[in-house]
Amino acid sequence: MYVIKHVPEDFVVEEISTVRPQQQGKFTYFGLLKKDYTTLEALQRTAAALHLPFKHFSCAGNKDRRAVTTQICSVYGAPNLERLKLKDISVKSIGFGDEPIHIGQLEGNRFKITIRNLDKMPNFVPRFHNLFGEQRFSTKNADIGRHIVKREFEQAARTIAELFTNIPKLQDCIAKSDWIGALRSIPRKLLLLFVHSYQSLLWNKAASVSKAEKLPIVGFGTSVHDDVTKEILREESISPRDFVIKQLPEATAEGAERAVWAEAKDLKLGNLEDDELFPGKKKVVVEFFLPKGSYATEFIQQCCQ
């Protein structure tokens, strides 16, 4: 079985941003280099170290934890970023802007990945199924999202409480059987992450069997015309209208459309070499670019099947 991310240095990601920093503005734009942290964890640590509210920070996309990644982020105001000293996190001011950086402000990502524990060279085919990757789902993200969409708020709150034991207000609301209050004690970004994970699961199921070139990501306002997605919605006993959550409006999620296929551009392959970390096995370094929304882990998995 192939291995990636055995060490963070095996998975190097460079964000290709569409942001163009200016000479002045309300927000400071900065490069974030991190190792073995998710983007949110790195920004939370940065905010704490600078004694700034976490809500003042934003980014264009969340990067893998088990990796070495670079990306552009923003913070409100003009804090002295150069004084920040954190292990495996570094920041560097690159300019300013009048708007915070928001999700989607990137062309894509450039990857340099070491694939280990190989017996032979993988079959690298640039065109691949554009499935959402494993990091989209974590352990129970999609399950929690399903509970929220189906108005099973107690199950959602209790499952979240199993994962996040350090949120006192969450535990207090559960003790009072205040399920909506419990969910509202969770940051909105996290609530949406759960619902988006469920949307991604539904889409992956459809894309794995459909012959369509594009499929809907089911959400508020989605028009579903293909039979595969319709059948999945019947199996789940939901409809696009269920993504309008009146009891919890902050978790309402819109629909979209996503291409079933993606292509790895600028593909460069290294030589098959002895793997120093898996004796008797081989490794190879592969470099490529993926447009935003596509997952390198899925590309590698499909090449190594």
C-alpha cells in the first residue's frame, strides 16, 4: 500500500493566489508558512501569540495538516507580524488591501509529493475523478452535517461534544437539553464545515457512478435533473429545501455545480528510487498543479490503484 505524508516534508503545497497586495489598506496581507498544522490551527495560534481576535484573520483556503504549506492570509489592521516567533509557523507581511482575503481567492495549488512504500511506478494519468478528498470528511464531519440537515439537532450536538470536549458552553447547553444553543456555541465556520462535508459526501456518491461531466452539489436553490443524484436524495430522504435550516440559519448552505473530472497540469515525475524510510520498497517524487477545489490526495490515490 502506497504511503504519503509519512513526514510533513513529503507533502509540500504552494498556493497560487489571485490576491494582488497594494501599498496601503485596512488589512495586512501576509504569507503563512506552516508545518504539521491545519490552516485554522496555525491562524488560531498566530492570533493568540499576537493577542488579536481570531475573527480578524482570514484565508483563501484550508491547507493540509500533515504537510509543509505556504499561502496568503489577511489580518485586520497593521500588527507587527515580524515579532511573531512560533515553532513550525512563520508569517511575512507582503502588502495591504481594503478587503479581507476570502475563500476562493486562488487559482489553485502547486504540489510536490513524495509517494513511499512502492513496489512499482504508479500509473500517472493526468485526468482523474474530481472527488472530494478524505480531509474534507475527517472522522464524523459528514455524519454531523447529515444530522443538522435532517434536524436531528440532539444527535449533532452530542456527536460534536464527543469531538470537542473543551467548549464549556456546549456542555452546559447539552446538560439543559438546549440543542440549538449547543450548536450555536460552535463557531459558524465549523458548523458550515459539517454541512459542506455532508454535501461533499452526497456529491462523491453521485460522481463515483454518474457518466455526467458536471453534477450539482446539492444545497439551497439547487435544481436536480440527473437521475443518479435524485436517487441518492431519495435514499437519504432529503431534498434541496432541507438545506435551508430555519432553526439554525447560520448553517444554511447553498448549492453549486462541480466538474466530475479534473486534470493535473505541469506533471513532472522523478525517478523510482530506494525508499530510505521503508527498506526494500521504492519512492517517487511527483510535482503538479491542480485548480482550486481539486484534491491531490484523490489524484495520487487514483494513480496508485
